[in-house]
Amino acid sequence: MGALLDSIGAMVVGSLVLITILTSILNFQQLNYNIITVTNLTDISEKIFKVFDQYYMANVETVVGSEPSHFSYHATLEGGRKQLVEIIISDNKTGIGYPLMVKTTDILTNEEKIDAGSYILADYNVFTYYNRDMVEVASPDSVNNVMMELTFLDKGWKGDENDMIYYYMTIWKSFKKTYLK
């Protein structure tokens, strides 16, 4: 009888050890998935920052529109041609978030081009506008600085909207040419 109890006890202890090992493996897989997702969101945010800072917002001449989800301005881009640049966050939720896109329109030819990839944000009100004295403004004529609060997101390990992974990024941009007016 004692040997039977010892073997049952050994099976219980062995199964607990096995369950602990399997749970640890699953937790490591989930952690690995979340780390890869955060790394991807970080890469996306770095690309967005670089493109906005060094290309789209490098030569802002005049601000045309200043809404919380739509920023439009005239800038000199490719080949020294003046373009209307619109950074738009759609207020229509697509899947898990709101798509970010950049629309450029050549002033001379009215040729439109839509840029940006399938970047998804958690919120569509991302722009806050400031004047020279860093006072929040709404009028396009008064805008000298813009703050973009971008929250990139992706589904977590479970693949549902209750387990989302977020990556926050804030871009501040001052427009030299608007200061000189």
C-alpha cells in the first residue's frame, strides 16, 4: 500500500513539474511574440518620424488647414516643386484602428499622390497646433509649431482587440519659414 501511495505521489509531483515546464514555454512564446510586435511598432515609428521630419515637414511654407485629424500645408518637395501636403488620419475605423495616410498634390499640375503604408493608429485626433509663444491655436494663420501624438497598435498574442500592444510616439515640429513671416 505504501509503494502505491509513493507512486501516486510521484506521478502527481511529476505532472505538476511537467505542467510548470509547459506553462513556462507558453509564457516565453507569448513574451517573444510581444517583443517582436513592439520591435516592429518601433521600426514603423522610426520610419514615420524620419519621413515626416526629413521629407514631408522639412520645408513647410504656409499652413493651410489645422484640424485635430487633418494637417495640410504648402511645402517644397521633389525637384523644388511646390506641393500641397495633407497628413490625414481617417475617422473611419479600419480593423483595429485608424489609418494614417499622406496625400500630396502638385500645385501646378493638380496631380495627386497618396503615400504612407498601412500604418494604423489608436486615435484619430493626433495634431495639436501652437503659435510662436507655444500657446495652443486653431487658426492655420497662427500655426508655427505642431505636436503629433501617434499611438501605433497591433494585436497581441491572443489576436483579439482586448489584448492590444501600443507604442506611443510624440513628434514636435517647428516651421522655420512661418517664423520668418
